[in-house]
Amino acid sequence: MKKGCEYSPSCLPKDSDQTHPPLLVSQGKNSQGHTFYDISKNESIKRDIPEFCNKHVSATSYGWLTLIDYRKKPLDCCLFNPESNEMIQLPSIKPEREKYQCFLSKPPTHPDCYVLLFVSCRNFLHFCRLGDEKFIKRQIKLHTLTSFKEKIYARMSESGNFVEIDFVDQHLLLKEMVNDSGQILHIPWPSPSNAPWHAHDLVESCGELLLVHMIGYHHSAQVAYFRIFRINTVEREWEELSSIGDRTIFFSLFGSMSLSCTNRSYLKKNSIYYSWIDRNLWIYDIEDRSKTLIKSTPSRIGTTDSKSWIML
């Protein structure tokens, strides 16, 4: 193995003054390389990190990353903390045609932390308590999930109802979110009936839970517009937002997040940073629905590459 910074976890492009997430690109079918794109410096940094080599890297909860080696059958999975360089091995799991997303019920340091692996729009998920020897498979139709305030929330695929996911030993429980009026928390499908394609994610934003919905153009990979909904998990109510004020959202299929723009003058507030299948990085203005292309994007992004916003 080569020696030097490029093969050390300390080679992660950390900056003591950096308070925003870089866009991490896992490159190639087997994630052979990884590129970090810094929006404040408008530059790409390629790093060869042994812990990341041949692993798909994506953000999960509480500052941890998920590392999955898709070359192996079954898949090799682990959690990695870029701050402490701590790594936690997870049980191996059967591969699927799509890549897994990972959600944690609590920080991995908590004795009752559960790990949930999920493929969007599939009819099942896998879960285990951290330290268990294998994942448990559960047949269930969920559309999107998130970890929020040490709980996991999900939107059901068919009904659009929101549920809270709880774990009791080796059982996964779904709790409908019912308000004081007896109404189940439900958001009607945000896309027009003739929308050709869409994408979505649940995002924690400065103590609030947002559903971010992306709608695409006909006959194009370009994004038409976004819709944003605020979910009140206490009152079991929702509202659509026309503005998120002094905040910005970083959207991707493998790790979305949101930050306040206070003391971050280089970020455009009330906006969404996103990179989609056209392989470019864009800024979407929520107020006027305009889109601005950021010219300098991660180099050599291919159709098998995947992207995730992560905090280092």
C-alpha cells in the first residue's frame, strides 16, 4: 500500500473554518474513487482514502457515514465517523439492484441504537439493533424516511400518511401520527398527475422537519421546480412553504441536509443546492423558481456515480 497523506483518514478535506457540507461523489460502478466538491472555494478535491476505497459512501444520521462495498456478495457494511475516525462493522446484507440508504434511530453511542437500511420505492427494508449479528427483513411499502430528534419518521408509499417507526427487540412498529382532531398526518401527492418524474427527501432544517419534493420536466433530465412542506411532528400537522427564510437546503438522494446562512455569506439563502443526473451542480431560488448553474463541477462524473452531501 502506498504511504502518505492520500492514504490516511486525516487526508479528508477538513477545514477548521468550514461550516458547510462538501458534495461527495462516489465514482464508478464499484466506487473506486471519491471526489469532494467545495462550493465556497468552487473547487474539486480528489482523495484516495483506504476506508472509502471501493465503497459507496453516503451520509446517515448524527454525523456518521455509511460505507457499503457493493463488490462483495453479501455486501460488506459499516458506519464511519469522520470526526473521530471510529468505524463500526454492521451485519452483511443481500445486494439489491439499487443502493441502500441508511438511517439511525439514535446515535451509535446509545445502547438502544437501531440501524435501518432502505431502498426507495421497494416493498421492504432491513433493520437491526447495533451489535446484532444479522439484519431482519420486513415487508413494507415506504416512500421516504429520515431520522429526526432521535426518532425515525416515514411517508407511506400508497396512502401518503406519515408514520413514526419504533423498535421493540426484533420487532418494527409503525405508529400513525394522529392530531387532536383525530386526523392522520397526510400530505397529498405533491407532483402533478402528468409529471414525468420526481424525487423527494425528508430533511431536518434548523430544528424543523421538511419534505422536499423535486419535479422534473417532460422529455428532459432537468428539474422544473421544488415544493417544500413543513412537518410538525408534535401537533401532527403540515403546511406548504413558499420560503425557508435565512436557510439553504442541500439536496441529494444519498444525504440531504439544511443549514442557516447566518455567518455563511458565500451561501445563497432561501435556496436549494442540488446535483442531478445531468451531472452539474445547480442553485434553485425558492422565491422566483430560477435555477443557476455552477460551472465548476466535480470532474469525470459518470452515470454510475452517486452523490451525497456530508459534514466533515
